[in-house]
Amino acid sequence: MKNVELNSMLYQRRMLGLMCALLAPSAVLFGLFGKDTNPPHWYKSISETFFANSNICMIGLLFATAVFFLSYRGYDWRDRLMAIIQAVMCLGVIAFPTDTIGAPEKLGLFQLPMATSSIIHNISAFTLFFCFGVNILFLFTLSGNEMTQQKKLRNTIYRICGSGILFCLVLQLLYSLTNFFSFIPDWFPFTMINEFWILEFFAFAWIVKSESIQYFND
């Protein structure tokens, strides 16, 4: 790979990591400017900030992430397939909003009923986060060259980040589909906190892969 192409790819990876690391914090921090007019539970998840004044953070950063994945070639067909799936799921999260208190009866790009839009949204979000974990856990750890000590160290980081994403995803399923966390008060932003950690694990893995941290590089 030519140096220009390599540097461009590394820069893209770095920007993807930064965008996703900032998604949850920016959606909440900028949402505070509209806290008096936002829906009651706007801060409980990134998805619900779609209805807040800070929706540009959620929509803009996810759309930029989709564009990245659509243009990302990777090393082989597996990278390309995962990138396309993740791009489509990002667009699904944006085009089909979730339901929340105060939302209109018809939502999103296609003005679907709230319940239908929410189902598509949740499937898209789950698939997106699941692919994040699988991609980092199983594809980032591949190596076509000699397994150096630094590559082994990076693989350890990738396994921690990928496992962390999948662990948070399991917690979210327990929270959303069961009474396992019934002791948590309704106002508490469990989903937002969970999404924050998923995105930080994701971002750190991509930043390491972008060779931004010299200590981990060969």
C-alpha cells in the first residue's frame, strides 16, 4: 500500500474513533441547552436525543460514521461486508427513530407508526453494536504477518474492547427485555451510560488500530 493511501486510511480510522467517542458526551452536553423544552427522558439514551435540541450530534455523527463505513475497504471481503452492514445499521438508527414520551404518532424518514419505527430502530441499534464487538474481537485480531509482541499487545486490547462491547450489549438486553434491573429508578440514564461505554470501547480499539498511540505500534 502506498504511503499516501496508508496515511489516509489511518487518518480515517482515527477520525472514526474520535467521532464515536464524542457521540454520547456531545449529545448530553449540548442537550443541556434545551433541557427546559426537550422531552422528559431525552437524556436516557442516545436514541432519545433524536427528539432533543442536540439531535444534530446524534444524526450528524452517525451519518458521518455511515459514510466512513460505506467508503472503508479494509483488507478483504470480511472487512468490506462488516463495514457495509454497519453503515446500513447506522442509517437505520437515524431513519427509524425510537419511541419516547412526547414523540408524534408517526416517526422518521418514512413516517411509520411509532411502534413499527421503534422496532426497526432497536434491531438496527442492536445489530450495529453487535457488529462493533464482533468486528473488533475477531477481525482486528487477525494478522497476515509475523505475530510480534506489539501485535499480541494490540490483540489483547482488541479482545478487551470487543468483549466489553458485547458485555454491555448483554446488560442492555437484560435491562430492556427483563426485570433484572427493576431496582433502577425510571429517571436513571442506564442506557445512555451503557451506550457511552460501548462507544468508548469501540473508539479506543479504532484509535489503537489507527496507530495513533506510538507505544502500541510495531
